[in-house]
Amino acid sequence: MLTPALLSQTAKFLQASDFEPDADNFLFVQKKEDDTNKAMMMLDANVSILESIHSFYQGLMDVNNPNTNFDPLRHSSACRDALADFALQMREFTHDFRMHGARARTLAKITADRKDLVQQKLQAHTNSVMESLTIQSQREAVNMRIISVLGFLLLPATFVSTFFSTDVVKYQKDDGPGAGGDGGQGPRESYSPLAMERWVEVALPMTVLTFAAAYMMVYWERVRRWTRLLACTK
Amino acid sequence: MASFVDFITMFAVKGSSGRQVEPVELRFSGFRERILLARPARALALPSLGLGGRNYQLCYSLKRMNLRRQAAKQEDFLWSARHSAVHHQFDIEKGVTVWVVASARDELRGRIKQLTGANGNADFRQEDRCFASAEESFISSLAVHLVLAQWATEDWRGYIRWLEQVLEEKVRGDQAPF
């Protein structure tokens, strides 16, 4: 009887897609599940204690029991009547505890199942977030590739224009005072060996320094990884 | 009965640091019995107290839940577990009964007084407060066990109902799919 009701309920629950469980929700359910289990334990303990009391008195009043010598009370009819009454009520209380225990057990089972459901919902939610993040980062990667290809294509031209903007080679109208007699012949190319020398003197050490710094960084990273590995194996 | 000490120590569990870690040791429970009814008497005989030395002893503990504080929101209700530790001794010679009941608050003592005390509630059975003979004492002692059992059954229904309600409310969210 319970199973079809539960099934239909869980089905509806699955369809309620706008319900988004959060971590607080989950913690609360977990805590209450613990409480339910604790209640079950306490109820079971009470059942066994009431049963023990009951069987203790039964044994005490048992006329045929040679181990107890509860005379003359065990032959008294008033006592026997009182014990019968007592047994009846004890059975009632025991039954109460059993009933509550069964109810708690059912609740614990349902809670465990629903917790699974909440967990799955949480998982699905996380998955969809991750998926959209991945799509976004893929799109960004394509953009970055286009930019880097463009940069790579323009690299030689960039280098040449940087170099030619230095004073090594100059193109200018020759109408300065040092131009001499053959002026008025249009732009002239002038090469300065001194500028070339300075350029090489600065650019080469800088390049070497850059490479050295890059190598040092790689080396440090390697050393760090090795020490971490060694620490792990110890 | 020495093992009653075990039952008493449930009420204060201290960690290694000396700090009280939980108010009541929930997981402990037990039932002990000791029957010394054989002749000649083997137990302690104190004729001045009416103890003949033939007795039986019982020790047990019962647990229940108690609603400590109601709140506006159902999930903020505060419940606490309550313990009682019971020691009972019945001496068969004159029907002298000894009860040692440990529980938080005084409610159990009040109830037992109502049931068995000379000034107790007149609505209860008269035979439960008669101690003239061993027979009457025995019948009265059974009634005390029943009071204790009755005390332990209370509030369980409310507690489990509350658990069911808050869990249902939490798991289904704002919308009501159930």
C-alpha cells in the first residue's frame, strides 16, 4: 500500500524541476536522519528493558521455578492477579515502543531514499553548471587562437618596422646643413654603424638575460616538483 | 547493587579534557537483576529497618524524548533526550521496598508520590498505596514500574511526528510536489 504512494510521490518530486536543493538543506536532512536513528536505538533499548522487567517478574512468580523461592507471595492469588494486570499493561507499553520504532524505521528509510534524490539533484545541478563553463572556456580558447595566429603572421613585419624606426637606417629629405652640394635629389638613405653597434650591444645581452630568466624559472619549478615528490615518498 | 553506579554515571559524560561532551550518555542502557531469596538469608539483614535479608533487586534505565522549547517555526523546536535510572529492592520478610530513581527534573518523583504517597491523588487506585503486608507492598511496587514505563512512552509519538513533518518540509522545498 505504501509502495505505490511513495512511487507516485517521488515521481512528482522528480518533475518539480525548479526545486534546487542547497548544502544547508542537505545538512539539515542528514542531521534529522541521525536523530531518527538515535530515536530508533532508544526505542529498541526501552523495548528490551520492559521485556526484561516483564520476564523477571514472570520468572519470580512462576510456581514451578525451583530457582526462585518467592514464597509465600507467589502462591497469593492477589499477587497473581496483580501480575497478570501488570503483564498486560507492560505488553501494551512494549507494543507502543515497537510501533514507534517501526515508524521511525520507515521514516529513516524514506529519508535515506529522499536524501539520495536530493543528492542526485545537487549533482545534476553542478553538472549543468560545469557544462556551461566548459562551453564558455572553449569559445574563449578559439578567440585566443585567432588572436595568436594574427600576431604570429604580423611578427616579421613588426620586427622589421621596430628595427627600421631606430636610428640605424634613416630615410630623410637631404636638406640639412651637412648635405653638401648634391641636394634636391629626393629622400636619401643613411646608415649609421654607431647606432647599429649600440643596438646590438643592448639587444643581445637583453635577449640572453630573458632566456636565462626563463630557464631559471623552469629549473625552479622542476626542483620544487622533485622535492614534493620526495616528501611524498618518505 | 553496585552496578547502579553505571546507571548513575550516564548523567554526566566527561571527555578527556574534563569538559562535558554530552549531557546524557544516550547509548548506554541496561537491565540488571539480583535474586537473593533462598533461606537462610544471604543479603544484608537490618532488622531495625525491617530488612530480613531475603530480597530481589532490579536496576534499569529508560529513555524518552522531551519537547524543551516550542518555536514559531516547526523546525526550530528543541527536543532533548531524558534518562531515568531506577534501582528497586524488595525485601520479602516485611515487604519493605526501596526505590532509587534518578532523573532530570522532579517530575518522576512527583508522579510516584501522587501514586503511592499517603497524600497522593485520591483518583488513583487505593491498593497502590498500601504497604501493610508484603503482598500489598508487592502489588504497589508493580504500579511504580508501570508509572515509569508510562513516563517513558510519553512524547515519542509527538517527536516522531515532528521528525516526519520537518523532513518532508525540507526535502520537498517551497513547491509542494507531494
